[in-house]
Amino acid sequence: VDARVSQAAANAISILVRAGVRFNGADLRYIRVPGADLHGGQFDSADLQGADLSDVSLTKTWLRQANFSETVMTGEHFEELPYLDIGEKVVKCVFSSDGTLLVLSTESSKIIVYETATWTKTASYTGGYAVAVSPTIQELAKHHKKTVQIGHIHTGDIRLVLSGHSDSVNHISYSHDGEMIATSSNDDTIRIWSTSSGDTLHVLHGHTDSVNGAAFSPSGLQLVSYSSDKTLRTWNAQTGELLTTLGAYLNAISSVAYSPDGRQIATAIENGGLVLWDPHTGIFIRALAGHTSAIFFVEYSSDGRQIASCGQDGAVRLWDPLSGGLFSVLSGHSDTIGSVSYSPNGKCIASGSYDGTVRLWDVGRASLREESNDSTNEWSYVDMSPDGAWTATSNKDGTVQLWETQTGIPGAMLKGHEGHVHRVAFSPSGKLVASAGEDSTVRLWCVHTRKSLNVFLGHTDSVNIVVFSPSGHQLASGGGHHEFALLLWSAETSASVLILEGHTKRINDLTFSPSGHQIASCSDDKSTRLWCSLKGDQLMVLRYNEELDRVIFSPDGLKVFSVSWARSNLCSWDLQSGERIDRVALRACKILCCSFSPCGMLLATGEREGMLRLWDRNLGDGDWTDVYQSFIGIFFDIRWIQGPDGMYLATSDRSTVRVWRIMEVGSSYALSMLWSVGRDELFLADADLSGAVGLSPVDLKLVKQRRAITMSTSDSE
């Protein structure tokens, strides 16, 4: 094949992917696109048989069920390495100063050491969750209650014990020359110690609450500390003198880091703020906007050209500290990320998560560029119009976005809320959309004119949920951390009709019965409550032993299904007797959400491991039979409707919305993704790489971890 033709094809498909063209289900057999950049592309169920994908970038590319048989993949770039499966919450991860070791600490205070050449575990011993690696590489400091133990990094044998704090130690930091250690404690002090003698050099007083961390400047002359008193303080590390107090925050500071040249301090704040300061003057430099939930850790790359941050939303964000721009969002973890660490050469980032894994990101090969809005916006909830024409998504930037369901082409953006929009709901006619916001309001919008019709005022806290009654004449809303009542509204007049009081903690979900005569709500108070929608009377309280997060009625209205995220469990009640019903098949699955099909014959469930299952009711014993399953990634909400050409399914995971078509194929079903918006991520589940040529052993391990279908290593080389 003419190399010029292949180059032209590679350029063309790169441009199309960059422009947002989707290749889901596309026939791309024998395409020759060496060196193409398919970063962030969508290729769900695409046929790439016999293609030449040598030196192609597949960073964050969606490749579920793609066919790679006979495909040349020599030199491709996934830009991720196989993850480390730790099996428990990872609290801290840190590279050694020469990059040859990665040290982890876990929730159970276990310390694990990996050598990075082969990613082999070389040591594991009991330690503490607060841990730091000496620049000399041979030693490691770990906390033990009120003391710090310095010992051999591979054996854990203790050389020195640093005693002096009167309360537990929260954080440990080495100076860059390894001569000093700073420890932060719940006794409101920082202590600076000699690592050779163990002597206390200075005790730093000034904070008025627990000190949560401290870090030395690159020169070792300065120290910055952060505390539960919501202040950031800098100190002379040689004399212990307080230099500056950098602001008083409304929210707790969770992490600080010096830039390698010592000219900046980055501070992470638990409300999602990331702020850069001048450590010498205390002058604010800039804020990095993008996180929408708590940030727990921040670190500069060794050359100072990047900042990595992570937190509650389960993603690592890479920033340009000069412009404040967002380079990249690294997605893949399914839970909070506690820490990140750059390798000294800046080519790898390790992220340790509460999901029990450490992910390794090959950012050295990454073509870093500022992300598009679609890949950085956070779409938190989804609903579809009853006729299947429109899909609505709620955004953390305060907007509601309408999309054409079949094509994913964006329609109108509805603006009016201040702050996060938590929920959206179509009316039964499909002519109206309701939205629930962080600004304590419910808004009603006309789908045709795209205008706001009414603003419902009455809540005193953030509104987390809104739903229409089956008739469309009523709206019900609720939620908030401090307001535990449900409000019923007239959809025509926006007047508050009823206030339903009984829950004692945050309401997480609510739904009308098929008849519209009842409402079910579930709450952090570990109950599902049944209400009369006509009078507001509380009819029934169904108790559980964990917080409840989702609730639905059965199609006949005689049963209620509730989901507990804490237990990943679906429980059901018979509303005539109030008795719990044991569903043996459903009990075995770790369920996060559920929804009945439009015909009421099928139940869809989303599981903690990212599995979508369809269940058919077994009329013989009342249990359910698994009739279809597909791994599509973790999601917390699911909606489906009957469209003009089949059933549509929409899933959301707090940052990404995906829309699917589901079709009957004989006695089973087939699922294909139409489009998605939100974070991009590498996804390889059920991709067939069994005949692919040129995969390296490392990449082969990666694709196996990601549930791709492969053959043996020897066959792939």
C-alpha cells in the first residue's frame, strides 16, 4: 500500500476523531492508518479486522467489543501500564528518589514495596498509613501512633524511633537532602528531627488545631504546613520561626506541594479548590478550576511543568501551572484516589485508590494538550423523553443539556441554575423537563421553546431529586444534607401542595407508583418510606441495616426495590405485607442501580464491577433469571425507554453519560453504544485481540486486565 495513502488516511481519521466523529459499529476492516491519533475516540463494536494500527495512539479510546483479529498493533500507545491489584484501600503511594521503587501504604497499615523495572513486589510488612521514603532510598519512615519509626525499606527493621508528640502523627516528610524529617500531629504541632541522631531540632507552635501535613521546600530552608484550623503556614526550617500565614480557608486543606524551583506552593482544598501561591510573599497566583468534589492530594512533576491532583471523584487531573489549563483527566479508578506520585523522570504517574488498585499512567509518551469541553464536563444524571427523541443530562456547571437520542447531536443548553444540577426528569408527555439544583430550586423547562417556565421556591437546602407523577400534573422533589422533607408541587402553577415529613437524614431518591397514588422515598436514615401522594400521609416505613440510595416500584405497583450502595445490595418488599422478599439470584450480585423495561418484563441492574445485567422474571418460583450480561463500566443510574426502532438505554456514572441501543436477537439480546459524553477512558472489555499482531508482553497484560479476549503471549509476539 502506498505509504502516502496510508499517511493521508491516518491524518484524516485523526482529524475526524478530534472533531468528535464516532465510529461505533463502523466497518473499518483492513484500514491502513499507521501513526494515527485516535485519542479519546469511540469505536464500540467497530470491526478493525486486518487493520494496520502500528504506532497508533489509543489513549483513552473506547474499544468495547471491537474486533482486532489479524490487526497489526506494533508500537501502539495505550499510555497506561497494567495496574497493581492490592486488594485493600491504598492510602499513599510514593516513588523512591531514583524511581526504582514504589512504596504503598494501605488502610490496614501495611507497607508494600515494588521494584519498578518489572513491577514485582519485593517487600511487605506492617507499618503505618503515614509513610515517607528517604532520598537515600535505603530507609523509610512510618508512623506508629504518637511516634515515627525509621527503618530499612526492604525489611522494615527499625533503626530509630522519634518520640515527642503527645498525640497521633498524621504525616511525615523528608527534606530533599534526607538530613531532616518533619512530622505533623494531632497535638497541633510540627516537629523537625535529625534523621541521623533522632534528636528534635525544632517544635513549631502556631496552629490551633490538628496539623494534617507539612512539606519542605526544595532548598530545605523553608517548611509549609496545613491544619484543621484551615490555615496554611510557612516556617524557617533552620530556626523554626513562623514566616507567613497564607489565608484562612472556609474548607479544610488536604494537601500541599512545592514546585521544584520553590517559587510556588500548590494547595488542595476539600471543597474541590486547587490554588497556587507565592511561598515567599503569600500572594495568590491563580486557581485551577475543574474539580467538583474534594481534592485529597497534589504533586508537581520533577520538571515543574505539570501538576497532578486527585480526590473523591476517582480521577487524576494534570494541569499546566503556568496557564492554569487542564492537560488531561486520567479515568479508570472506581473509587476515591488518596494519592498520586510522579516518577523522578516524569514519565509515569502512580495513583493509589480506595478501590484497592494502583494505576500506572505512562504520561511520558502522552501528547498533552488541553482537553475539550466534552471530555472535562461532568454530566451527573440522565433521563430520556418517553418518545425517545431527546436525552437530557444534568451538569455540574449548572446547566441542563439536551441531545438527540439517536445521534448524540447536542440540542439546546438550558441555563438558569446556580451551581450543580443534580437531577433531570422528563414529563410523561415529553414536552417538559424538570431540573433539581444545588441552588435550592426546581426549574421547569419547555423542550420545544427551550425556555424556563417556572422556578419552584420552597426548599431550604440543595435539591437532589425531582420526578414527575405519571399524570404529569404533579412534581415531587427532595434531598439535601440538612432538609429531610419531600415537597409536592403543582406542575401547572409551581405552588407547593404538600410537605412530606418523616425522614431523619438526607433523602437520596424518590419515585411515584405506576398509579401515581403513592410515593416511595429512600434515605440515609436506612429506611424506605411509602407516602400517599393525595394527602401526604406516611403509609409504611421499611427498615434496612444500611443507608439506601435508589428506589423503584415494580410495574404492578405491589413491590418496592431499594438499593444500598454501602452493601451493593438490592432488596425488595411486598407492599401488602411489608415483608422483605429474598431474591436469591439478585442477592448474589453487587448491585448499584436498577430499572424496569418499558414493557415491565425485564429488570436491568448495574453492578459495582461495571456489569450490566438483564433479568427475566421466573414465574415458577418468583425469582429472576439472568438473560443477558455485558461489561460496560461502572454506573450509578440507568434509564430506558421504547424508541421508534427498539429500546434505548442510558447510563450515568457522575461524570459520563452513555446511550445504548438494545435489540432482541433470538432468545437473547445485543447491546451497542450509540454515543457518550463526559470523561474519556481506555475501555477494552470484550474486545477481540486474539489474532492481533505486535502486542508487547506489558500491553498484553494490560488488555487482559481490561477484560479483552486474547491468546497467549507467545502467540502474540
